Amino acid sequence: MRVEFQADLREVSRLLVELAEGARVAMRRATTALLAADRAAGEAVIEQDADLDDLYRQVEEKVADILARQAPVASDLRLLITALHIAADLERMGDLADHVAKTALRRHPSPAVPAELRGVFKEMANVADAIAGKVATVLAEPDAKLAAELEADDDVMDNLHRELFKVLLGDDWPYGAETAIDGALLGRFYERFADHAVNSGRRVIYLLTGETVTDGSVAGS
Amino acid sequence: MRVEFQADLREVSRLLVELAEGARVAMRRATTALLAADRAAGEAVIEQDADLDDLYRQVEEKVADILARQAPVASDLRLLITALHIAADLERMGDLADHVAKTALRRHPSPAVPAELRGVFKEMANVADAIAGKVATVLAEPDAKLAAELEADDDVMDNLHRELFKVLLGDDWPYGAETAIDGALLGRFYERFADHAVNSGRRVIYLLTGETVTDGSVAGS
């Protein structure tokens, strides 16, 4: 029974890693669609989103199957419920990549992001990519130290988000309302992507240590 | 055992109804903060958000407790996992009300929403309130017909959201980027609030009928 349960958990963990890596690839392609006005990259993200939704359902089915067969209690049960939450966060990250890709495609062949904002979006994309990569690593091999790094990464993302808004709201903003709105929504998509990733990391820490990392701006979102 | 399980489910359902009603009240107050520049209403939303987070945790604990004690299978198990998803949607609705309230407070005592947009926001708030009310009703007493109405309500919300963007992006938009960004983000908060509510309704339908209502724009978000 115990051996079988361990094998079940490995399968859940494998699916979660696949989902995390899928969300990471999706956001990377969405960024290419956004910053290189690359239509094919944007369309690939939209196509891929169905695969991520499917992976999410696989996690749900696998967890339901384990609960039914093994009737786990205490920490094993907590682990499975946490896996469901992590899957929901990762699936949502895929949705946010999809939103970025759709924004890029809506403006194509014009760039959705004007020259003044390319630098900050490039940095936001880099941080998002690093965070998603760490989440995939932590899920494959739980590591509280690496998971804790995500908090600092999230602070970097929040600073970039603030910097973006400073440009958007500057007196010398040379573009109209439409470009400002695109910039604000895109910024929110990257920032939420990072939030969900960091949330996953927090849940891994919780599993490893039993300690809840709370932060009003992210917990439960 | 069966009688005990039914009592357990009633308790979960009671908590979900409380959470749905809490989210509804939160958005109603947030709208007052937004449209009447009412600081006390905005502050009440922010205070109340911790109560909603706490209710959410109570659902999680109760479900974990039932899983451990009763080891349910098949449809009973599906029901409990669905309850977790519904709780996550409702908790997120509370977060979105919190975002509306914070936006209103950030601009206080100026209104965050200019005169041109008050009408559309009032309508969005009315639809959000109706949807949240139906979700609370359906959770208290499952009713597939009422749950199905949520789809039409969501279409109304989507139309209002499009109407809002038409004003924001009109050539005659008389305000700057900041007001346009506030309008776009606020519109998104109401629209997402409705999405999460409709998602909950879909999950109730799924429990009642076994049928999945799919819609790419909302499923899994």
C-alpha cells in the first residue's frame, strides 16, 4: 500500500512538473509574440493552452483516483489537497500567458508595446521565466531553500511592475489611452503569473515544513 | 456513517453559502466606495477580506476532515473536490472586491470613475450583484435551471465590459492615461468577479447533472 502510494505521488509530481514547464514555455513564447511581433509564437501559445488545461484535468483525476483507492489521512491527505491547489495555480499561469499572446496578436503586426516599455517588459519576462523554472525544479525535487528564493524574485517583479506604472503615468507619456491600457493589463498578466508561481512555491514550503508563509498581497489569490 | 456524511456536507454547503454572501456584500460595498467616494465602505471591504480568507480556510479544513474521517469515493469524493474549487472561486471574488475598494481609496476623495463611466460601472455592479446572489441561492439549494441562467448573465457582463472599452478607447476620451488605466483595471475586476461566480455555477451544474459546461473564456480561470 505504502509503496503504491509513493508511486502515485511520483506520478502526481511528474504531472505537476510537466504543467509548470508547460506554463513556462507558454509565457516564454507569449513574450516572443509580444516583443518580436511574432504571430506564429502567439498562435502556438493559444493552441498549447488546451494541452495545459488537459494536464490540469489529469492531475485532478489522478488525485481523485488516489483518494478513492488509498483513502490517505493526515499529512498524505494534506499533500494531495495541496497538489490540487498547485495544479490550479499552474493552470492559471498558462491562462495568463494566453492573455499576453492574445494581446500581442490583437495588435499584430503593430507592436503592442512601444519602445519605451520594451526594456521593462523584457525584465518582467525574464523574472517570470526564472520564477517558473524554479517552481518546476522545486516540484521535481522539493527544496525549501530554492522555494524561499521565490519571495525575493517576487519582490523584483513587484518593483518592475511599479516602474512600469511610473512610465505609464508619467506626464511625458507620449501615447494614447489604448497603449496605456494595453501596458497596464500586460503588466498585470506578468505580475499575476509571478504571484501564482510564488504561491505554488509557498505551498511546497508548507508541505516541507508545515509553515505558512503569509503575504496579504498574494495569499489565496 | 451515511447520516454523518450528509450532515458534513450540509456544513460545507453552509460555509460556501456564507462565503458567497460575504463576497457579494464585499463587492456591493466596494461599488459604494467607488461610485459614492465612500471611504468607510472601502475600508470595510478591506477589513472583511480577512474574514473571507478565514471562511475559505474553514472550508478547506472541513473538507480535509471529512476526507480523513469518511474516506468517501465516487460521486461523494467528486462533490468534496468540487466544493474546494467553488471555495477557491468565491474567495477570489472577495479579493476582486478588495481590488475595487483599494482603487477607490487610492483616488479618494476624487472619484476613481469619471462621470462618463458611472453608468456602465453601475450596470456592471448590478449584474455582479445578481450573479453573486444566484450563486449563493444555488449553493444553498442546488437548482440547475437557476445555475444555467448565470451563462446569460455572464454574456450581459461581457457586453458591458466591451461597452466600457469602447468609451475608454474612443477618439473623444477626454481624460488621461491614468483614468483610462483605472477604468480598464476596474472593468476587469468586475468581469473577473462574474467569471468566477459563473464558474461556481458551472461546477454546481456539473455536480447535479454530470455535464461539463465549457467555455474557453472562463473554464479553469
